Amino acid sequence: MSVHPQVQALLDRVARSPLPPYHTVSPFVARRIYRDTRAVLAPKAPEVAEVRLLAFENYALRVYRPGSDETLPALMYFHGGGWTIGDLDTHDVLCRQLAVGARCVVFSVDYRLAPEYPFPAAVDDCFAATRYVAENAAKLKIRGIAVGGDSAGGNLAAAIALLARDQAGPAIAFQLLIYPATDQRLASASHERNAQGYLLTRDSIHYFRRAYLPNEKDWLDWRASPLLARSHAKLPPALVITAGYDPLLDEGRAYAEKLEAAGVRVVYREFADMVHGFILFGGVIDTANAAVAECCGALRGAFEKVAA
């Protein structure tokens, strides 16, 4: 299958851009490029009843509440951006969409970024944030917790689900894994096949890995490569989304297969004509909005089981 025509139009637009590739500039500049280019591709931001910030020593949470005074399920959302360039603002619209569409409180985690704070800082921050929300459920007016994220954030969501299982909590109801990075060896066929020309390039992936995982021995740590965890049994049910023209395609599919083989309930959804990052591009790619709707439906279904 060829790339979707709307994706091809975006790729053509990127090819004409005077902006430098991420891997050729400092993380400081790469963050600005990422933030500004994501904003022009996003759909209109949905209104939510309340948005507020909670700040702690090493991380912060932006809280999106679709209803101001009711107890609702919660989604811990970990943004993408190679553990290096994403932030709360690059994923603001998506978090609003998920809060409204899934009727849940979204806690978007502003974790520490590489290279200033390499692995495992992001894992530690995301787990600390998840534990905080679980331990303060009554005060925060939430019931039941799911974890989710895209790309690097999908990697973190998978790691947090594994950590929560191994450390006897907090209880996680669901995993929303959007084109997750699951294997830092970067050796699958899709890394070769989709190495250039589809937004996320091999050069950028290596740039992010150098920033986040400067010590090669950490590539095999399951907190960095959830696919390599000793066991995937007794994990929460999951929706795993991949894109056909994504270097991360094979490792996302492999993670879904690992979960299923371990007896975990998994829905695997491959968008064959999409590229990495597409779920943020609802302003120019219709499929992005359809994918968000699928995420919201899966979250609602998981939360209904918790309520029951």
C-alpha cells in the first residue's frame, strides 16, 4: 500500500522546508522546531472544563478535566519526542481530545528530558507521577488509572505497566501504546525499510538514542526496551497502534505479539498508509482523528470494566 495522499502532501511539504533535520542541531533548537511544526499540523483544540498544573521537584503534571466536579477515570499520558524534544505543549491538543473523547481526566506528564537527564530519569519521573495520582485518587477525584503514550511515550507507558506489575502497584487498568519504541537494538527490518523519507529517520532515531541512552549497556535494560522484559504475563490489556511507513513498525507489532503470547488481551491496529507521528496531525490528516476516536473508544471500554 502506498502512503495516504494526505501523508504524501505532508511529506512533500516537509521536503520543501528550510528547517534543518533534528539530528543536525542541538536539542535546544530541535525542541523549538518540533514544537512549532507540531502546532501547525494539529486540529482545533477541544474545550475542556478545567486545565491546571501540578508541580513537583523533578516533574510536573498538566491536568485536563472534562467535567469539573465529578469523579472520573484517569489516563497518565507520556508524550513522545524521543525522550528529548517533546513537551506538554506539543501534545496539548491530543490530551484534550483524549480527555473529552474518553471522558477521563488526563494527567500529561512533563518528565525530565535527555540529554540533560538521560535514562532512567524519564522512567523514574513517569512512575513517580503515576504513583502520586494513584495515592491521591480521592483528592484528585479519579477512579481507575490507564497509562498511555506515543513513540517514546509509548515506550514509557509500557515500562510503567511492567514496573507497576513488578512492584505490586499501582493498579493499571489499560495500556494505550501508540507506535511505541520497544527495542533499542534498532535491528528490525522496518528500521531499514523505512529509514529515510517518512518523517522519522534513522539519523534522528540514533540522535535520540544517543541523548537518552548514552551507555550502550542500557539498550538491553527492559525499562528502555520493554520488548526484552523477562515476562509479559499479567500485564493490563492494551491497544497497540502502529504505522506502516514507520521505522518502529516491527517492534510495535512484536510487542503486541509478546503481550498476546503471554495471555494479555491485546487489540493491534496497523495503519498501513500512515507515518510515525501521524496521530498528532489531525489538522491535515483525517486518519489521525479516526485513530484518536479509536483510542477514546478503547479507553472508555477499559474504564467501564473498572467501574463494573
